[in-house]
Amino acid sequence: MSDLTHLTIAAALDGLAAKKFSARELTDAHLSKMAAQKKLNAYITETPDLARAQADASDQRRAAGKAGALDGIPLGIKDLFCTEGVLTTAGSHILDGFKPTYESTVTQKLFDAGAVMLGKLNLDEFAMGSSNKTSYYGNVINPWKRQGDETELVPGGSSGGSAAAVAGRIAMGATGTDTGGSIRQPAALTGTVGIKPTYGRCSRWGIVAFASSLDQAGPIARSVEDCAIMLGAMAGHDPKDSTSVEMAVPDFRKALTGDIRGLKIGIPKEYRVDGMSGEIDALWAKGAEWLKSQGAELKEISLPHTKYALPTYYIIAPAEASSNLARYDGVRFGLRVPGNSLDEMYELTRAAGFGKEVKRRIMIGTYVLSAGYYDAYYLQAQRIRALILKDFTEAFKDVDVILTPSTPSAAFGFHENEDDPVQMYLNDVFTVTVNLAGLPGISVPAGLDGKGLPLGLQLIGRAFDEETLLRTAHVLERSANFTALPAGV
């Protein structure tokens, strides 16, 4: 039997249905691969006993003719999703020992569809980062290496554990969250596919909050079809989440018709930025030609407020984070460092529990919300956010989908840009606009750079039009024919 860990979710579902292997065999293959790939540090908590029990239950359901949409598929869960009775850390010391008594809506939907949980995946602390270097549990290592160079590379962030696990074949798919690019950027840096759905498409209930008006759950997998399958199980209205939209979930897999004739593809002129790799610019042009050759029409568009997106994001996101993270005080759950007074206990707990990047963003957020600066910074940022959305609204009057690069560069080394947080923030330059506007976006692996590292292209769609987005992404994926693998995987 060929290596089961190299199957796509779609192929694995076919194999399970044809009884070529069992869910238990598929799960055991991934657990064995996880043991061999510990060096990636992709998992914070492994759940082998739970995984085997879920796999056995899946085999019983399939034998009874009651298999769900993801029955028997081994997945990794980003450790931002609360999982009942299983340690949930958000990559932070401050949540030491926290085992939720409830299940997040998204993970419950996946389990209801028959998915198997291999464990909880590493991430940037509280999802704050673009490199997976801010986790209390250590760096996640990208399975990719530059040709002839053993330098360890970042997998992107914050969903770096999710992307590395999928690329390293130690999960068939994984959940991620995307606040400013945290699904799409790591997908691009690891040669995987990641989709951020429209804000409100997936419930945020039971996901540890970073920036509530920006956060959205989505899948990372090895193909557009796999993402469509996972998103179909994850999405849906949730009365427990006031931002969840009451709208029917389409059959995303059926949307992958391979036909994009007549679609208009927008090419935004503002996405050519200083410092962008020439290889990425060339790949972007190639991607546009691939879509044109399949019958789509290319059209240059303008998104004039794009240049303000990063500063806008880094005002709004920290402001919301400073509010959301106020609940971590050492009183109710997680870490507690004793003090001589309640205030001292708060101070000592937060000083020990939060990492440097989280403290930086809390301080920025508290500053922009403070008296005298709220109008100058936070309100201005909200006005610009409205203008960014208006740019997209106008553009989508003329085009169906927008094509851009996913990232300004390929994966970089852990010690590159280490002391320059602004340079790190620039990794999100192509992705943050999508979150500010609440739109769906997907990153598709489209080629390799000169050093053999994967590069991604991003597609942006209209709100709640994931079907057109996925259909276009499927054609782009087929045209790119990206089959490269990290060495040793």
C-alpha cells in the first residue's frame, strides 16, 4: 500500500468508501508520521488515544452506511479552537492548564462530519505574528528548505503549525484562523492551499479571540478541492455567535466545474509594492495569463486606499486585542502568579504569561483607545477601513474575482528580520485588506522561487461568493500544476 499520508482528503474519502483501507489505518499512518516529524514542532498537544477512538467509531459508522462528509479524515486543530477536555493554550503561557468544558462550534461541526483529531497545532501566541516565532511552545519549522542551505525557515503565521503539518504530511488538513492573513500567508510559504471565508461564514464561538471584527476560521489543506470539502463542514449559521450570518451553505465541491469562461479577473495596480520579489511579480503575470488562457478576461483595477491598509490594520487589531485580552488576569483560569495584592497578582501574572509581541500589541491597542488618541487614531482607522471596503465594492462592479500575490517574498530564516517588527508586519501587506473588508480570499501554490521555495497567488472574491472564488482557484491550481514536495517528506 502506498503512503497513506500523501493522499488528499478527496482521495482518502474515495479509498475509505472503496474499503481500500480503514480510518484506523489512515489515522495510525499519520500518528507514525507525526512521531517521525517531531522536529517540525507543529503540535503542542497530541491526542493519539482520542484519534484512534474517533477512527474506530468512524469505521463503525461507515460499516453501517452512516458515514459523514469527513468521516475518518485525520485533521490537526489550531490551538486557538477550544476543545472539550483537551488542553487549549493559544500558544501562550498564560493559558497553562486550561482544558475547556465546551467545544468550539467549528470543531464540533468537523467532529459531527466524522473528522478525527490528531492533536492541537502550534501557532503564534494569541495568533499575533507572521512567522510562528512568538509561541510560548517554540518555533514551528517549515518543512521546506532552500536548495543547498540547511537554514531553518519560518512556516508563516499565525497558523504556522497548521500549514507545516499539512505540508509535512502529518495532517490531511487543518483548521486555521485568519485575522490579517494568518491562513493565506502560511499557506503560501509552505506550498499548501488556505482559504479565509467571508466574515460571518464560519462561527467564531469557542475560538480564542484576537481581534473580533477581523478573525475568521478557515481550512488549510493540500488542494482546493480539499479546502472546499473542509469548508463545507466548517461553515454555517450559529446562534451562539452574533456575527455568524444566517445563510445556506452551498456545496462548495460542486462549484469546482473547471469552467471560468467569461469571468472578469481584476489586477489591482496598487499591489506592486517596493521590496516585492521580482520572481513574485513574474509569477503574478503568469497566473493572470493562465486564467486568461482558460477563457477569463483580465482587467486592471484600482484599489486606491490599499496603501493605508497596514497602518489601519495595526491600529484596529491591537485595539480589539487589548480589550479581548483583558480577561486573562490569573483569577478564573490559566496561569496565576501570586502577589501581595490583587493588582500585583494581575501585574505579575500578565508579565509572566504574555510574550513580547502580545505585550507590544496590547500596549499599542491601549494607547490608541486612550483619551486624547481615540479620535486621532482609532476613529480615523475605522473611517479608512470603510474606504477600503468601498474600493472593493466599486471594483466588484466590474470584475468577478481579483488576483494578487499572496506574500511579498518566499519563506525566510528565523533570524532574518528578527529585530524589525515593522518588516515582519509587511508580510501581511497583500492580505490585510481582505480582512478589513470582510471578504473571502484564498492562497494557491503556483510555483517555486530560484531557491526552490514555494510561492503563492491570492484570489479575492465578493462577500459570500466562495463558490466563484473556489472555482477560479481550482482552475488556477490546475494550470500551475504545483507538485513539488519538501525534501524528506
